[in-house]
Amino acid sequence: MSATRVFVARLAGCGVFDPAGDRVGKVIDVLVGYRKSGAPRATGLLVEITGRRRVLVPIARVTSIAPGQVITNGIIDYRRFVQRGREVRVIAEILGRKVILKDGSGSAQIEDLSIEQGKNKDWIVNELFLRRPKTSVSPFARGVTLFANWDQVSESEKDTENQSAQQLIATYSEMRPADLASALMDLPEERMVEVAEELDDERLADVLEELPEEEQIEIIQELDDERAAEVLDLMEPDDAADLMANLPEARTEAILELMDEEEADDIRQLMQYDEFSAGGLMTTEPLICSADTTVAEAMALIRRKEISPVLAASVFVTLPPYETATGKYLGTVHFQRLLRYPPHERLGTLLDTELEPVTATTPISQIHRTLANYNLVALPVVDDQHCLIGVVTVDDVLDHLLPEDWRNED
């Protein structure tokens, strides 16, 4: 059944369908336009379609809103969304704002708002779900909630343009890092930086790995050296090295001094190589085992939550030591091969010795041809003594092959 009144926060993530029932995307946000008098009017939905492209679906093209889904008339303009000056995004810009109750009872923060369809088919902002400031010093305390109509509040002049970053982060909490990075890029520059600063260190590290170089630098420049060091510690060494290569030399060294010594050494090593060589692309944290390691032990390493899928696809076998730079590289065991053998089998009997490693100076043009020719997701990188020093993965190669603005392409 179609709804005539819906709370916006509940729309986020809802599927958008055409009249035939085919899914065309999902709702990211609702846009409203302020008017000279009366409550704002909803103007459209910001919808993410295939390829993470974001487009505007005018509210007039929405035929119904039902629990968990939005139905359109099927007419969608696939040009990339550009926000106009009169429009405001509810989730990204309004939720979390402070308002003043006109009855003199004080202030509150907008946690959600409803839009309601009138007789003329317009969708108008109706009821606000508000939360009062907490009155207890307890970190677990929360202020009381209440409902109010739009005409019963006035927006605080101080906070009209300053949505609570925490509120926006709460809205984004279920997003994967790549999707959150795309969402941040859609925000105004100052808002993007503000929200990024409020992310916890691990979440921020994940997001920075997904952002283009320009946005990475904008965010890291706003962090003090200690916070920057904590975040860079949590990033993949190759991503951290690429980011730091674009910072002033003095700041780079100051941050490295504050980082974990082992992580800092990895980054210093990576920064010595040309950006478009195996050394500049590789990660220094592959899965490394001895020849005596059993299939069961290798599978336990692969199952660890912090191991990315691309690194979990292969285990690299060397002589001791088993941290880069390792002892002599012996070969690779691919994940699929591990699945075909009993748990007690030793990796030394399963080696792929035909996969030729590359050196740190191997150019990216040769690397992507090798990955493509042999259907690989990772290539071992060795030094002059044939010791494993890192691994080049297909995701890092793609990042360098795609155009710089590929995230923004239609």
C-alpha cells in the first residue's frame, strides 16, 4: 500500500523500481527546497544507480512510496546529480541541525523528519522527530525525544549550516568504505572534511584508501600529526606511502616519527620506488608461510577478518624469516588449490613454481599484462637475492590504470 507520509531516514537504502517492477537503484537522500512561507517542499530523491552513479529523480516522477520501496514512472534522467543552490539534502545537511522550540521550552536536535503528500500531490515537510540536549553527565545518557511540526520550531542561526557530523556518520554507519567514500565526495568540501574528522581511526583509514588523491590530502592536512600517524598506521602500507608522497617532506618525516616503527620502515621503503613500478605498487603485508605449514594452518590465516579478499587469494612460501623482506622465495599456493587437499598436507608439496616473480623495478605495463595473461590477482615481488619483499595486487594496478576521475564518470 502506498504511503502518504514517510520519515526520511527510513527511506535511505530503499529500492527504487520502475513500473515493471525492475530495480533501478536505491535511495541515498531526499532533497527539499525552502519556500518564502510554510514548510520546505520535497523536490526529488537522490538515487544511486548501477556503477555507483547518483542521479536525481524528481518527486513528480515518484508514483508511490511503500514500505521498503519507491515506485517511479520509469522516466529517469541519467545525467549525474548536481545540487542546485535552492536545494538542501535532508540526510546530509538537515538531520542533526539544532532548532529552537517557539514555545520557549529550549532547543533540540533534528533526528528525523517526515514528508507528507498533500491533495495537490506535493510532498511537504511535516513532522520533526527531535531530541532534547541530555541533562545527565553519564556518557550513556540521552536527551528526551518529542515530535513537533515545522511551524513550531525555528532553526538556530548558529547551526543553520552546521549539521551534526555525528548524526551524518550514524546515517552512513552501514555503508561499506567504498560507498562511504563516494558519499563523502558528494558533500561540500568543508562538510566532507568535518565528517571525515569525526570518523574513528579505523573507519577513516578504510575510507582514505578509497578516496582520490586530492580528497585524501584535503583530509589529512586537517588532522594533527598524532592523529594522522594513528590513521596511516591502520592503512595498507602501499596506500599510506602513496598518500605521504604528496605531503611536504617535513610533515611526512614528523608523521613517520610518530608511527609504529615497523609500519614506518615499510612506508619509507615503498616511497623509494617509482610510483608506476612494482615497488611503488606493492603491499608489504602478504600472507607468508613456511614449506612445513599445513593446509589447515594456511586456511586459518586466510580466514582472519582483517585480511582483504585479494590478499586471501594466495599464500606465499619462503625460507625464514617470514616477514618482508623474507628469506628466499620458494613459490605460491593459490586458495583454490588449498581447497582441494586435506588439512594435514604441507604447503611445500603444493607450490606453484611456474609463476615467475617480478622485481621492484618492473614497470606497471608489464605487470598488468602478466596479471591478465595468467588470470592472476597477485604477483610476488623479489629483490636481487630472490627474497620476497612484497606483492602487487590487481586492485592496486586498476587504481593506476583507470582515469583519475573514474569515480565521477557517468
